[in-house]
Amino acid sequence: MAKSVAPQKTTRTASSALRKLPSVDEVLRSPAMVATLDQFGRQAVVGAVRGVLAEARKDGEVTGDIAHVASVVLARLGTDAQPSLRTVFNLTGTVLHTNLGRALLAEQAVEAAVAAMRSAVALEFDVDGAHRGERDDHVRGLLRELTGAEDATIVNNNAASVLLVLNTLARGREAIVSRGELIEIGGAFRMPDIMARAGTRLIEIGTTNRTHPKDYIGAIGEKTGLILKVHTSNYRIEGFTKQVPAQELAILARERQVPLVNDLGSGTLVDLRRFGLAHEPTVAEAVAKGADLVTFSGDKLLGGPQAGFIVGRKDLIAKLNRNPMKRSLRVDKIRLAAVEATLKLYRDPDRLSERLPTFRMLARPKQEIEGLAQRLAPVIARVIGASFTVSVTACHSQVGSGALPVETLPSAGLSIQSAKARRSGREVAALSTAFRRLPRPVIGRIEDQALMFDLRCLGDEADFIANLATLKIPEAGDALA
Ligand SMILES: *Cc1c(COP(=O)(O)O)cnc(C)c1O
């Protein structure tokens, strides 16, 4: 309604500005555009000029100044040229941060992946013999060696492992799961939904806090495809609780001739007590306790690229590999190369905390992190000026990705607060945005109106300092924008 009040006037203003706008050709011929065309290519530049002019026409803002239009075009092309998937500094205190890409790869894995990207590789090719090789063969032996399982296969991620197992062993049949283990992992991985997609009927047993052997026994019938045990990765049920131990469940499943699948989630190949963490069941332990199949992730505690592993009984692995779904879930040569190199590091567990960034960061001593905080505090104080105060503070890091959910690691970092007597938190929010706008965004977390940087995951100190050079300190009022 309001729009119809002054249409004449708006149209006239817009059209007079429109007359002043330069044409696409005029902008392209301007001196500033010569180098730009060379740098970005004709198609991209023409597209950007058209876009900028169209927007100008729409809001009637721009005058006919060709140089101004050219500078807007240049700025836009510069922004568009930045990779969308940018590297950042993870100072959140969560080592395996799903939204920041989880595990960082070991140098050996990076090199292997790069070599595989640059060259043809013997992916499914038996170099010595005449018959065709299989891509899983590159990691099958290693997985067997490191887990004690009879056989192994690899897919896109652990969600895919679970989907493939359910679809292969329990399509049109039932899968029995304790109500205490019906997990939701971030990003829409909910066990009941995955079951439905796999064509499996979910049979919930027990209660949230207590599940007994008789609950399993009562549920097993003609239509049972498998029993699924799920690691409660991101939560813990405490108090009056009971679950059936893996070993007991395995005996029970064997008696009834129903496969037992243990979804370990993160899964670890070594005892984490080595790194001062709490004990998590290892994959080898889960296999030894009698699970027929064990599924786990590649990029959680294992410290490799995104992948899903399934290890266990040879006949069941063969069935999984025969499922046409396996073809859609398989991994490419780049990841396979990185997985192989990562797994090889596990042959020398004593050097894992030097070589594997995930363990290096998890095992990093608090004193070392504190020393880093002491060195960086004055540097940051200088850069952000007198409107903020910086202090070295103790904090707690998390493992992340649903591994050891209640476990925290004593750490240290920097706490940045507004120097104003009446802190509103707005200045701090604006400062956090400024850090995120750096060429390599610095991601911390806001806690009690302070910007908190946990320095556990900061490796490259010199790069971090150099990156601060262009920090734009928010001025009064910026916080509102
Ligand atoms: C993380 C997790 C998954 C999913 O693994 P992705 O590798 O993220 O696909 C499945 N089950 C459990 C128990 C998990 O913790």
C-alpha cells in the first residue's frame, strides 16, 4: 500500500541516475580495467561489471563515475577470488571440531595424498600379476593387522558404514537397539532415521537408563537381521544405569546366530591413556570381545581423512562388498592414499604423538600452551589497543566430534575483554568479528562477555602473528553494525 503513494517521484529519481550510469563497454574500456581483464579473464570481469551496474540501477545510488564503478568491480572480483573453503586458526578449544573439518592430517598422509593427486596410481590394478586388484586391498591388510579382525572394508564416512551394514544385513528385517543408545550425532545422523533409510525396522528395547540381557533375548525372533550396539558418543547416561557388556552380548548373539554389530563412532586404534586421556574401548578390544562387525570413523580420534571403516567377519565383509550400495559409498584414490599413510603410522605407536597432529594436540602439555599464551598476550594487546584488556587464563579444551564427551583437557589461552567500566559484550562481539575477517580467520569463542582463545591447537606462531597485521579494530558504533 505504502508503495503506491509516491511512485512518480521514485521513478523520476531512478531514471535520472540511470542516464548517468556508464555502459558495460565504457567501464571495460577504462584504464583500470586493462590489468583486471588480464588478471581475472574477460568472462568474469564482464559478469562483475554487469552485476555492479544492475545493482546500481536497482537502488539508484551510483553516479556515472566510471572509475568508481571500476573500483567496486575490482573489489568484488577480489572477494570472489578468495577460496570459499578457507584455512582458519582453530582457537575454539575443540580439537576435533566437526564444523572446522575435524582431524588435521599427518605430513606423511598429506604427501601420499598429493602424490596420488598428481599421478596415475595402481588403484585397482595388480602391478605384479595379471588379475585386477581391488581398491580396498590397499588398506585391508593394515586394518586387519591393527584391529585383529579377519577382514575389513572402507567407505565414505562412518555414517555410510552404518548405512551399508544395516542395508546389507537387515534390509526388510529388524535391527535391535537399546533405547539408551538411540543416538543423534550432529548433522542429521539419527539412528532411527538411518534405519528407516536402510530399509530396516528398528526394534527398541529396554529403557533409557537400563537395558538387560532379557530385553535382547525377548526381542530376537525370525525377522532379526542384527543386534546393533552403539557407542553413546556425545552423551553419557549416569546414575542408576545398566547396559549389557559387549562380551556378554556377543555370547548371547552367537547363541541365537544373530550378527552383533558394534558402532564405535570415533573408534581408536590405541589406548588413549598413553596420551593422558581416559580409556576408550579400542577397535581391537571391540573385535576381541566378539562383535561380528565393528564400524568407526577415519577423521575423529584416528586422526586421518574422512572415512568409514568396517572390520570383522570375513563372510560378512564379503556380503557388504557385494551390496551395490558399496559402489556409491566408496572412497577415491586421494583419500585412500591418505588413509594408508595414516594407518602405517600406527605401526609405531611410540611416535604417534609426534607425527599425528590429533594426538600431538591432545597430548600437548598445559605448561607449553601457557608459555605460548604468555608470549602472545603482549603481541595481541599491542594490536588491539587500549580499548581491550588481554589476560592469560587457564581453560579446558574438549576432544570434540563426540569422542570422550565429558572429558576435558586442562589448557591455557587468552581472555580478551572490553576495557570499558560497563561492559556490554558488544565490543567483544565486534572484536570477534574483526578476528574472523582476517585473511586467515581466527576462530575463538565468546564466554562471559570475553573473547576466549584456547591456544592448544595453535601450531604456527609466526604465521599467527603475521596474520594479525591487517586486524581492523572496531571503533565505537561498529558493534551495532
Ligand atoms: C560420529 C559417529 C557416527 C558418524 O560418523 P561420521 O564419520 O561422522 O560419518 C556414527 N556413529 C557414532 C556412534 C558416531 O559417534
